[in-house]
Amino acid sequence: MQCTIMAMMGTVEIRVDDIEAMPRGGPGASWLDRRLETRCQEYLDRDDVDERIKRSVVRSLEWTGDVFKNHERFALIALDQIADVPDPKIVELGAGHGGLSRKLLEQHPTARVTVTDIDPTSVLNIAAGELGSHPRAAVQVADATEIDAPDRYFDLAVMALTFHHLRPPQAVRAIAEATRVAGKFLVIDLPRPPSLLHIVKLASFMPFLAIPFVHDGFISSLRAYSPSALRALAAAADPRIEVEVRGGPLGPQVFVASLT
């Protein structure tokens, strides 16, 4: 996918002509930051990994979300984006375990939530739980880069802790699709810390990399997008998209892309 993006880093103007080549730190990423990324995939994205390992990662993500109240906090952030909509329709992309969708339904008495993931096994597991029988929920397989829904069918599309799994061209398509079907796309994801802090963070993972959840967390940190990268991706998806980025470097990063 070809595009032209202009970014400023101090007084240096940087041009990125190929979005696939853009570093995760954005068009103006430093030499060091460009080395703190990887093309390696998390276990969750690999076809050569035992399904039991993948399920252990998903269960760990769900458990940490419950224990540290991430699902609840993320649901509040999402509902704040549509506070003026009386009966909102929400689609969660890359739901994984469905923890966020459950909280959205708990916290809003009339919201309708479509819970999706590209992985059929994850969708089967979600459908086998309480979301599968919830009267205001629909559970289905869906690709965030090719959403089967009419324009503006939803009031909000949301991804939580999954956007970094997408390569830049996929991320561009996901932003374009989410803003097409919903107008507003909320991404809550890992922050990309300043390089030295990032090195310290990565070093803390090293003794525990044999644990699948930690292994995936290590790679996810290397694949996290910076605010400038998110803005560049949104500009490549559609120059009309308005962007807000907040949060980080230690807490979750919140990215809102709106197309009015």
C-alpha cells in the first residue's frame, strides 16, 4: 500500500512512501527505537503452535483483565465515547476471550454488542460461555480488516490489547474498515515507551520467557505502535480521519479514530 506521510522530528522532515516499511515507532522513530521491534509473531498468531499453548495465553489475558480490572476500565473508556447514544450498537474486534464485551453489556443496560474474533476456536469458546446466550450479544468470526457490515451500522468499533498484532498495512485496513462501519474506532493497547525505558521493561521479561503469556507479552511490547505511528496509519487509511491519542508510557494507550 503506497501513501505519502509527512512527519516532523525536531526540524527534520521525514517522508514515508511505503506504509509497510514504517517502523512501529512511527515515521520519525530513532535509530534505537527502530531496533526495539520484531517481525516475530506471538504464539497466538502462529499456525505451528500447539492449541493448548494458545489457550493458556488467552486464559492468562482474561485472568489478568479480571484481577486488575482492565475489562471494567476499558468498558468505561468505550462507553464514554458513546455517552450520548441511548441504545448503542458496538462491535468488538479481536475479542479473544470476550471479557470486555461482557463488561460492556453489564455496564450499559441497552447496549447491543457484536463480539468477534478472526480465530474460530476463540469464537467457539466465547459462544459456549455466557455471551453465547446473552440476548443483547452476537458472537461471530470476523476479520477486522474486512468487516461484513453496512456503513455506519455500529456506533462504535473497539479493539483492546490486540491492535499491535496487525502489521502496518493490516492496521491501515482495520482503521479504514472500523471507521466505515462505525464512524468511531477506539483502540486500547500497549504503549510504546521511550527507548531506554522500553529496554528496562523488556529486560524484566527475560527471566520468564519460557512462560507462554510472558513470551507473548515480550513480543507484543516490541510490536506496539507509538502515537506518531498511529497517526500515520490513520492518515494512510483516510486523510479525513480525526485522531486522538492519549495515555502511556506506563499505562494503556488510547487511540480514537473518528470519521464524521
